[in-house]
Amino acid sequence: MKVDQPQEQTQSSPGNTLSATDLYERLGIDSSSTLEEIHKAYRSLCKVHHPDAGGSQDDFNRLHEAYSILSNPESRQVYDVSGVIQDSVYRAQVNAMAVEKVRELVNQATMAIPDPTSVDLVADLIRGIAHVPKELDKTERAILQRKKKLGELLKRFKLKKRTGTDYVKDHLEKQLESCDAELQNVQKMRDVLKRTVEIFKGYEYEHEARPEDPMPRGFQTYRTVTINHSFD
């Protein structure tokens, strides 16, 4: 049984409970809700609170935090038993992914850069991944658009006979769940990118470039091709 947590009194409407400490309350559901009900509540609230729908980023982040924990059986079990949000586990995962990305980028630089003394490699690596947030935003918009279409299909497909398995509904709901998983991954990649930049900013790179020296042609290719596709 989940440990009681001090929380502010809120009304039952899910639209005004995103500041609640209880994750179930944020989604407007109770602790006995099924995974399908969690998905449904999240999708419904996303239509209101996602920044692209006019909601605030802070509210959406709180909504996403509740969903990411409750939709994962392991983290939900920990939360139900102890009331603890496994931020430390998530941060550890993000850090491990960021460290691997740093290694990958440094290896690429080692292989591709013509003259390691001529540029500030740290600054250039950071500049080289600066485009990634926009790419992630683009990916997120595409997923949300697909979710919207799937939602329309789900509303319009009607089984003529009430008996029997609704195969179309089952398929579309699984597709919506897949979209939710993709959105979680996009958010994780944002966090990985942020951590990757933080790691690089912890270094300085000694170089001998002179203002009048043009960037080597080979390094221009390295920046635009190798780095810019490293988060794809």
C-alpha cells in the first residue's frame, strides 16, 4: 500500500490537479486504474496541456512525469509501495546514454578531423548538436499529428454488431500506445542531449587556430555530416 503523502487540497477535476504530489491525482484517476485507463487519461490531458495545444510547459512536464512512472510496471510498483518517484533511476539512465554519446562523438572527431590543433573541438561539438532540439520538436509534432489522426479513426470506426472482438479498435489503441512510447523517448532524448552538452561544457580544448586561418575543408564536412546526424 502506498505511503500517504502530504498534499494540497484540490478539486476532483483532472484539469486542475497537475500540481498535486500524488501522481494518480495528476491524471485524474485512482490507484486501481488499469494500464489502458492510464493511457486514456494521459492522451485526454495531453490535448489540453501540451504546449502545442496552448498549455504550459510546466504543466505538461508534470503530466508527463506522472504518466512515465505509472505506465511503467516497475516504477509504478515502487511508487505504489513507497510513494517514491524514481528520479534517480531515470537520471542514471540519461547520464549513461549521454556518456555513450560523448564517447561516440569524440571517436567520430578522432577519425574525421584533419588537424586536431586547429579548432576548439569542445565548442564545435556543442555547436554541431545545437540543431537537435529543433529536430526533436519536429519529430514530436509529427507523432502528435499521427496521434490525432489515430484518435479520429478510433472515433469513426464502429462495429456493426456489438458482439465479437473489435479488431480495429484493438489495433488503433495499440498504435496510440506506441505513439505515447515514442513521445516518452523524444523527451528522454532531450534530457540526454542536455546532459551531453553539460558534459562537454566541463572541458576546455587547447588549440592553435589563428583568426585568419580558414576552417579546413575536411572539418566542414565532419561538422555538417558526422555530428549533425549523431542523434538521429
